[in-house]
Amino acid sequence: MPAVEPAVVARALYESLLATLQQEGAEDQFDEIVESFFELARGSGPREAEVISAVPLEQPQQESIIQQLRAKYGPTLDVRFVEDPSILGGLIVRVGDRVLDTSVRSRLAQVQQRMLAS
């Protein structure tokens, strides 16, 4: 199968949508329909992720994290990076209702709980 140029396909979709809306007298609904299309393309998975670190992450580290999260949750996932020195080290990653906490603060709290339980 030959390679397809994304710009050519996008132009064809745009022109087809515009022609259909003009035939129906609904040109004023273009923006709403495009937004609905984006919603459909994004799917029903999480759309936002938050990565919390104790110190600012370097660009290669951020890119690696973004790549891994988008591979798992979809290419439209919006990843935001936040610094919070109180976690001491490690990362906290929140995607939708899921949380992966590998922070030093969390690990210290686990050790403390084990010591108190012993």
C-alpha cells in the first residue's frame, strides 16, 4: 500500500466536510463539528497527565516520560510537569484516576508504617 500524505488527506476531509455543510446550509456549525471530531479521535481515555518531581526534569527526561505515557494512553495525552520539593525525590505520575507514586516521601512513609506495625 502506498504511503499517504497526511496533509493531502486532511485537505480532502476539510473540503468534503465544508461541501457537506454548505449543501445542508450548516456552515455555521463547522467549529462545533471539528471539536466533536477531535473528541471522537481522542477517545474516551484520559486526556491529561501530571508528572510531579522534586526538581525540574531535563528535556530528554520529559520527552522520554511523554513518549512512554502516550504509548500507553494515546497520542493526544497532554502531559504537564510540576515541581514539588516536598516529595524529596522520585516521581508521582497521575493519569486520570490512576496514580503511580515512587516518591521518596511515599517510600519513607511506608517504612515508617512497617516499623510501627512491628
